[in-house]
Amino acid sequence: MFKFSDDCCIIVLNYLEAGTVSILSSCGPVAAMLFGMIFYQEIPSPLMVMGLIITMFALFLLSKHQQQNKQQE
């Protein structure tokens, strides 16, 4: 059975490129962590913060690389 996020990705693929959808779907864990911090007053562990930083850095690099590819075309 599909999750809601999987269904959204399938629908969005009709309108955006697969690379863009892949980058955006990688933001899910980041959003979940922020949601937990805001609404449930959860305090992230140092390991969770490191994971958040690594994920955000990877998303930045992927989006930068994708922008460079579009400019070359």
C-alpha cells in the first residue's frame, strides 16, 4: 500500500522532472523533525542534528548541481 507522500510524488511527476521530485522528497525527514520539534516539543539528539545538517547539505549540493546542468543546456 502506498503512503500519502508516495502518491503525491507520482502525481507531481506529471508536472516536474524526476530529479526535482527526488530532491523535494528528500526533505521529508527534515520536515518530520521540525514538525516534532514545533508541535510535540521534542528535543533532537546530537545524532539527529548531525543527520539534519548532512541532509540539508546534500540537498543544497543536489539542487546546485541541477541548476548548473540547466544553465549549461
